[in-house]
Amino acid sequence: VNTKGYTVGLGYQFDAPNGVFIRGEVSATAYDDVNATSTTDSSKKVQVNNMYGAIGALKIGKSF
């Protein structure tokens, strides 16, 4: 079964004068619903709905 979806993300980086940086990122993903039926036994079906995901990250680093 194939499905389609999309991902949207946003990020920002703050650079401090001493080479330190702080980076924040957030993103979300959504996919279309999926339906599958067995080719050998049509009574065996799988349905997956509401496939969503989200992630957020805060990173601190130093440039050399």
C-alpha cells in the first residue's frame, strides 16, 4: 500500500558573539489514511487512520 503525506517544519538559530549558538526546531508530519486487504483472504483487512507526528528540538553548540 502506498500513501501520501506532508511535512512542515520551522527553525531558528541564534548566534552569540563567543561562538555559541542556540537552535530551535519544530516540525509536524501527516499521512493519508491507509486501507489494505489480503490478496489470499479478503476477510483480513487493515485500516490505519490519523497518522500524525510532531517533533521539537532545542540544540546548544559551539562553533570552532
